[in-house]
Amino acid sequence: MNRDQKAAVIEEVATQIQESEAVFAVDYRGISVPQAAELRTKLTEAGARFRVVKNTLTERAADQAGADSLKEILEGPTAFTFVGSDGGDVALAAKALADFNKQFELLAFKGGIMNGEPLSAEELGALSRLPARDVLHSQLVGVIASPITGLVRGLNALIAGFAIQLKQIADGEMVPVGGAPAADDEAPAANENDATDTPSEGDEQ
């Protein structure tokens, strides 16, 4: 690889670091070409890319990208997984690496960065145990929708009950709130001003 080619690789890796939501570093010793191809397929499904670059070039790329914490884990054979910020799933990518390690006992976590912040190997392991982004979204929607669903059901029940009561009132089966008007025990007394004087038989003009 000549100087221009090295410069191009450094520029490309630096760009990948800057544009990635997360970068995971693993020890890739012992991985075969077919295994690497299988892993790349799984990572592509998570919106991530697996790449092996010489540590010296990666160190210069990290300098260029302002990711000094990556330089601290460049000991021994190191491969990187770049999780795209547009459509990448950090948890799913970490899970693909963890599953691969569990199956073949290869690709031990070394560390990484996420949103510019350093990640330890233990934190990467914790990320791999999180649900995928789609699962998290559906769970969040379920949590948000639960109270709304309860409110809608409550309102529907209230409206239905009110409609039933109105029908019962209309059919004469139910007394409206406040009770029916009380029946008069006695006829109202006549107003004195309205009474007409009737002369008796013995009165004469």
C-alpha cells in the first residue's frame, strides 16, 4: 500500500468514525474468511459495517476524527464495527457480535465509543443484551398507548351508560335525577282579589 492509498484509507476511516452513531472494537484473532463474511451479513442487517484496518492507520484516523479514546484500545489485532447514524441499530449490532463470540469464542469486546463517549467492554456487553430498536419502539408505543386506551374505554362506557339512561327515561322506566314533581295534596286556595261577591237573596238595591 503506497502513501496515497494509506492517506485514502485514513480519510475514509476518519469519516466513518465521525458519521457513526457507535464504533465497536473487537479482537479478531482466529476469525476465518467465511466466518467474517457471515458476520458482515448479520451486521449489514443491523445497519453496521465490519472492517479490519492496521492499527497504525486507525490511530491516525482516530486523531483526524477527534476520537482519542479509540487509540487506547489499539493493542493487538483490532477490528472495528461502524454502526451508521442513519438506520443503524446499536443494540442489534452489539448483539450480532456477542452471538458470534458465544458461538465461535471469537471477537471479544475491547471497547469503543457511542455518540462520542467512550464505551468499555462491559458496557458493550450490556448493550448487546438490550432489545433491538424496533422492539424498544413497540414497547414504548405500548406504554404510551395504555393510558390513552384506558381513557377511551372509560369514555365509551360513560357515553354508553348515559345513552341507556336516556332511553329508560324516554320509555318511562326511570325517574330523572331530582325525582318526579310532587302531586298537590290540596287545590290551591283562591286569591281573595279574584273572588266575586255574590249578593244574598235578601239584599236589595
